[in-house]
Amino acid sequence: DGGITQSPKYLFRKEGQNVTLSCEQNLNHDAMYWYRQDPGQGLRLIYYSQIVNDFQKGDIAEGYSVSREKKESFPLTVTSAQKNPTAFYLCASSTTPQGSGNTIYFGEGSWLTVV
Amino acid sequence: KQEVTQIPAALSVPEGENLVLNCSFTDSAIYNLQWFRQDPGKGLTSLLLIQSSQREQTSGRLNASLDKSSGRSTLYIAASQPGDSATYLCAGPSGGTYKYIFGTGTRLKVLA
């Protein structure tokens, strides 16, 4: 079945540690995105990529890094520089840039907790 | 810069009621507006996408309208069911770009 797979579902990070969240899509979409969702708040854009080997910072990119070496993969690394990383992280993809009139598809999300 | 507001933040209704969820946005020059559903601890599912040239879209018991001049969109749910219980979010592109700005959502509970 086509879709977006995020892993792991739950992840615990120790202080000072970098962790990587995986996002894989088999929808043949060019554009991919990472969002952060905190309780009672809407989604905030961390990074997005419109094409392989290219990505742009979103509104809250500090403390995060990404890569887009393959069309189907867009991993997100939460670095130790991110002081408040506990949140729900959502990966998404679309055929063309979001907001251009095509549906965005979301993964099931990953919960990251700092211990 | 686009700002998206959703009212009410939470809503509880008995089964069978027709209800309206509201979404307000500040930048009327949007390309489109999209409504999503989110179940607890899950990702988002797209419900309806309204292009800027359209006034409404319908899918089953759902109807979404868009009024760019007033900066408002509404999601109408007919004959609500317990299975409709979820958080509903709207999103629109931010000022001349393609980046979506999301509202904080309306948490709906339909009582059996």
C-alpha cells in the first residue's frame, strides 16, 4: 500500500544526545515536510524539501537538521542544541509544494520524549 | 504573515446534530484552504481542499465553504456520529508562499 512510514513511533532522548527520526514515502512525491506539534497547538513547520538534494528551513528549524539524498526519504535529526524537543513529530509529503492545490499526506507521527 | 484561528477550541454535541466549525485567516490572498482530521496520537487526514476560485466543497456529510473577503472558512458536518469525534484543523498558505499555516484545531466529541 502507498503511504508514509515514520519510525520509531516512540523515542526517548537523553540530555545532550542527538536522535534521528525516519520518514519514508512510496507515493513518488517530490515534496516532503517535517512538522512539530505541541499539546494544544497547531503544527509548526521545521524543514521542507521540494526536490532531492534541496531543503529549506521552516519556522522553527533551530536545533534540527535534515537531509534529502533520496526522493523517498527525508530523515530528521534532533540535535542537542534543541532545548525543548519533547513533542509529536509529523512527516508529510505532496506532489507539488504545499498550498499549491494538491493534497498533503501525513505519516502516523513519532513521539519524542526527553528523559 | 498568515495567522489561522479556529473557534471553538472544543465542542461536545449529541449524536445526530448538525454542527459548524469555524476557521479564520488574516491573509485573504490565499491560494486555497484545506481541512484535516486528526485522531488522538495519529497523523492528519485531508478531508476537503477548497481552491481560491471555489466557494465550497462537499464530501459525503461534510461541506466546507470559503469566503476570502471576510477571511473565513466553515466546515459543516451533517448528522454527526460518534465516529466523527476527533480534532479538526484548517490550514492555509502563508502570504504569497506555498507554506501552510495551521490553526490550533477544534476538538470535537459526539456523544452517543
